[in-house]
Amino acid sequence: MAMVRKTRIICTLGPATESAEMLRKMILAGADVFRLNMSHARHDWCREIVTRIRTVASEVGKTVGVLFDLQGPSIRTGDLDEKMQLAKGELVEFRLENAAPEIEKSTTVNYEGLINDVSVGDEIIVDNGEMLVKVEQVTSDRVTCSVITPGSMGSRRHINLPGIRLNLPALTEKDHADIKVAAECQADFVAGSFVRDASHVRELRSVLHREGGDAQIVSKLEDQEAMKHLDDIIQESDVIMVARGDLGIEVHVEELPIIQRRIVKRCHQMGTRVIVATHMLESMIVNPTPTRAEVTDVSNAVYEEADAIMLSGETTVGKYPVRCVELMDRVARRIERSGGMGYGKEVSLKTDKQKTIQAAVNLTDSIPKALLIVFTKSGRTAHQAALLRPRSSIFAFSPQSEICAGLTLSRGVRTFQIPFFDIPRDTVAAAVELLRTKRDIEPGTPLVIFSEIMHQEKAVDSILMMYS
């Protein structure tokens, strides 16, 4: 059997990739999860594209996850008729929406709390690092700044305030509306942007459940405040995303690789899945080949044994979306053959079930060419096995399609939907037969099977060894 890639690939959808033909090509190239960026996505488009994703995935015969990524409480400038050219030393003001301009270079800001959060002398980063300004004056309805680095400012540019504790809400009105659509579309994952503490995760989960959704929660770590509450956020989340775009602006850039590794390692130790995202193959938005630095960046995330790596602009508006997926697939396969950091060996095992799963993983790793098979009704058994980073791929069987889709962000897990029979050995037999026919497993392949058996009307975890 050909080697199965373990690291999952997330692709953001946009104009370049929304057609059924492109979805098919990207799934065949290796896409595991499709991300809808709610900063730009319209609700009608979301409903249409989710249906299209699931139709194409069914035709291809592959389970694909759907991730709704909320915009979150981002601070943005207002609309401008044309780009504003700003020279070094020039003054520019950011005013509340009901305030009239007092100087020529003026724009509104969507966050009223800016007035209370900043002080004279603070530095503000505009447009993801394109411009830097310094606060010169704060009044009741505006902040006036001097330009440190010249440039042009367009409409709705993002504002970052490194090191400043913001009083932003966890969810905006737009987020609430987007969560309702995510629940309606039965999203597999919902990502909260600018998560700063565990209460933000709980609030997102509560709102999602109230709307009837059951998606797993992805917490995006994007500022220094989140790093202060790292363990609490990891504990409360289903998945963590190292969102390096804003995070790379909020921290000193030389600290970013250290912070990435710290987050990934801590997620492994605490048993939570982790995604590394942003700017992974940025140059391929316009170029058919990546820079050598980008290839190394992707390989580092794979070597750290992140559960998933993500493409953003590369697959929304890029010229070569399928090539990007193919390249990520090739790099991941090659690095996985060379081994990884081994952080999974540090995972904390607290329950008897977790320790039993570890025994199954250890047994699989000790037998050449063995495969690990798990049966799961909730997905938790497969998640736990994946967190231990076995050398073998994990073949997970579940009776529910949504459980299979929820495993698309678990490293090294390949899912199959089959009915579970009353007699466990019948379910095992059906799974093994499916692997023989669909996966082309050679006769005599060692199989380590983790399942539940009934003993005196109680479910008992068991490990079974057999050959295909």
C-alpha cells in the first residue's frame, strides 16, 4: 500500500477555487478541509459552496471537512473614496464614525474603545504591517497620529495595537450571524478569531450550541494576550490555530518561530490538535514555484508534527491553487519519512482508556508494517490515538458521516463510514473486508484493532491482533 500522508491540508476557498471542477482537483491533490473566511464570505455563497463541497467529495469518495472561520472583533479603518497617500511625519487621524474630520488625512475606525485603549506615544500598526504610526493626541472622539513609515492606506485596513490590552468583545454582531449560518450548514469546525482567554472559547461554544450547531471549536491565537492564557485556551478548545499573520505583528518577529514551537509543543503535551497557518506559500499567489524559505517553513511545521497546515490567499485568489496543494502534499510526505520532533511522546495520559490506547499504539509501532484500526462513535478514540503520533496510519471506522468529517483535522487518521453491528466481531470483519477491497492491503498485513467488546452488559476496551 502506498504511503498515506499524515499531515492534513486546509485550503481556503475563494474566486479561484469555488467551482466544482476546482474543488474536485484540490480534493484529488490532497485537500482535507475547506475553509470559508467569513471576513469576506456572503451567507448565500456559504450555503451554496458547502453543498457543492459535500456533493463533490461524495463523488470523489473522500471525506472532507468544512471550517467556518469567523472574522472576530478586528479593528479596521473606514471606507475611502480613494487610497490615502501618507508621507513620513504627516498627521493622520482615526475618528469615531459620528465625528467629522478635522484634518485632511482622516478616516473612521470601527472600534470606539480605541480612544480609551491607546495613549500618547503608543505605536499603531496599519494594514498588516504596511504602515506604522505614532499616537500624538487622544481626544473624546479621535486619535491623531504621526506617520513613521510612509505609504498608502486603502479602505477597511486592519489595525494592530501590539502590547495593548484591548476591551474588544469575544464575538461581534456579524460573528453571531455567521455562527447561525455555520450551524445551519452543519459546519464541522468553527474558528474563533482573536481568542484571548478561555472565556472567549466557552462563549463561542455556547452560542454555537444555542443555534443548534455541534462543530468543533478552533481557537486562533493572534496576540500577546492569548499567550498569557495559553494553557487555559488549549484546555477549553478542540483545536488550536497558530495564526501567524496577526501574531507575527503583535510580537517581535524574531520571537515568532519560538512562539510557534512553544504552542505546538504545549498542544501535543495537553492532547489538543494544532494547525500552523498563514503565509506558508505566499509567493505562489503569483508564482508557479515557491521560495526555498517557504518550502523550509512548511517542512518545519510538518517536522513539528502539527496536525494540519493551511493555505489562505494561495487558494482563494492565487494563480496556482492546485499546484500549492500538490507541493504541500509532496513536502509533507517527504518530511514525514524522515521523522519528527516526537512531542507526542510527552502527552499527558490521565485515564485508563488513554493508557489502553497508548498500549495499542505501542504494539502497532513494535510490529513492522502493522496498521492501527480503531472503531469510534464519537471520534475521541481516534483523536487520542492520533495525538500519540504513531508511525502507522490510523484507520478509523464510525457509523456517522459527521464523526468522520470531524476527524479530518486529526493527524494520520483516515476515516470510513460503516454500520456497527450488535456483535463486535461482525463489525471488525466488515472493516477488514473494506480495507482489503478499498485500500488494497496486502494479504498477511498485521492489524492492531482497538475496539469495545461487551462483557456482562458493559463495554470493555480491547486490543485485538490479527492479519488481513
